[in-house]
Amino acid sequence: MAYINHDNIIISLGTSTDEVLSQIHAGITGIKHEHNYQYLTKSPVSVVSREKIEKETSSLNSNLTFFEKITSLSLQKVLSESLIDVASPRTLFILSTTKGNVGLLKTEQKDSRDVFLHHTAGKISRLFGFKNDPVVVCNACISGVLAIIVAKRYIDSGKYDNVVITGADVVNEFIVAGFESFKSMSELPCRPFDADRDGLSLGEGAGTVVISKDPSEKSIRVVSGASANDANHISGPSRTGEGLFLAIKNTVKDDSDIDFISAHGTATPYNDDMESFAIHRAGLDYAPVNSFKGYFGHTLGAAGIIETILTKHSMLQNLVYKSLGTNKPGTIKNLQIIDQNKKIELKRCLKLSSGFGGCNAAILLEK
């Protein structure tokens, strides 16, 4: 069995899971118009305080990029709590990201190898003393959820006792310009599943989890997980939700109730309709659904990790959070969108993720 034990979140709302949960509970969003990319977009984005990160990483290697700093800080916070042996051959480090140090392509960086994900993962791994070579999971926006599936498989195979995953991505000119070229960004903070939704909000951050073969005092079990690719389009989601439906079907293999679904919920018109189709086809449209992206935007390769951590803590507290920005639900298939924070018994929850290239993934969590 595989369990999610210790965790950390670093996003615009804070640099610890508790701080982030407090802000989400208060209905605060970190998506703002005040950022450094006004010349590229009129859309708000969710960015992490550079000053705060510089202060909290002052003891780390000064040659780290900002991407490496938030990755390392999140990892450091978790390792200081978990006390697992990173030098053990039974411990593995996984880096989940979509773009890594891609922002360096425009600069005269000291080491050109820093743009390669395997080099970045090795650099961070060595910084903390991991014995094993790291693994990189880079599969568009399902990277975080897929990394958890990979970690569970490693644990279940008996190869490792602990797998530490850090998912991270940062907002930069390359990413903003890319999403602007798709005309997929909203000029307002994103409104997942809302009838008037008109695009996503970009975000950045890092999240770290420890996946272990043994549970801790406050852990959640990863029951199962699956990924599927519908090969629909390089960037457009399947109109029938085929890939996500298959991922859900191969994850939820019995008729047991699902108490809550943490959706991908990017707030683009096609993504949210696609998710509604997939959830409906899987017979799960009775379950309460939210998207966390209204609080801190789409954090790309970090999204699956960060949102799984938030789902974990929802389960531990028996508390679901409102889908911020969803004022008037409006998807092709009706969903039970959560409109206010409320206490409900949570035992089995589903985390969904979808991305460019037709990739989709799902994991089933159980308390």
C-alpha cells in the first residue's frame, strides 16, 4: 500500500500548507493584476513573493534559479518534518514539472545545462543528498498526478519504501506568451465551471509530498490511479471526455461511492465541459465537485501535487471548500459544484487532471 504522509505547499497564498489552507478557508485569491507581465497580457496571474522566497532560502546555494529555490524550499520543509533517510537506497526523489527552467532560454545563464530537466533534478537531488538518481515526470498538466501514480507503483513493487515528489513550475515570459497565443487566458480571475467562464489564470508554485509504504498519524491512502490519452488534439480536450473517462474508469474499479471530486477545472470553456462529460459518463455526477484554481491559478506541473495535498487535508478535516469563482454553474452536463465551505464526511475522494496532447489522469484517495 502507498500513503501520502508529509506535505508542503508554496504558492501566492503562503509558503506552508497551513498558511495556504487558512487563506483558502477565508475565500482569498492570490490571482492579481499586479505582476511583471503587463506588457504581454491584460490577464491577472498568481505569483509567489520573490522577496519572501529570497529570505527563506538565504541558507541555500545562492546560484539557484527561482524555480530551483521554490522547489528546494518546499522539499526542505518536508524533509525537516518527515525525518526520512534521503541517502537510503530505499528512498527516491521525483521532480514533476512541465517547463522547469525554461525561462533561462532568454538569458545568458552560467550553465546552459540548467534548461534540461534531468540536469535540474540532479542538481536538486545532490543538494539534499539523495543517493538514487532522480526521476523526472513531465507530461503536460497531468505531471503531478502522474508522478503520484508512478510513486505508488514504485512502492507497490517493493523497490522503494519512500518516494519524495516535488511538483513545481513558475510564471515567466515564455509561458505567458504561450498561453496568450492560444487566447486562453481570462482578463478576470478564472471562474471554473461558471456559465460565463472565459479562460484560465496562470499561477506558479511548488508542492511536495512523501509517498510511503507505511502510514503516519495523519496520512491518506492512494488506493489506485490511472492515466489515458485520447489523442484528440495537440491542445484541445476531447469533446466527449474520452481520455478522462477512461482514466476514471480504470481508477474507480468498483461501485463504492465517491464523496468528493477535486477536478482539474481550468475555467476554459472546453476543458470544463469535457470534465463534465467524463464525470457524467462515469456515473459520478452525484458527487460534490470543486476546482481550487480560482484561489491560485493553474500551476501546471505543480497543480496535481498542490491540489492533491489540499484534497488530503479536506479529507482529514471532513471539510470541502467552495469552488471560488463559480457563481452560476454552466457546463454541458450538470455537476454538483460546491458553492460554500461545508463539513461533510469524506472517506473516498477522486483527484482529476487533464493536459495538452490529450493526456488525462485520476487517482483515488481513501481515509
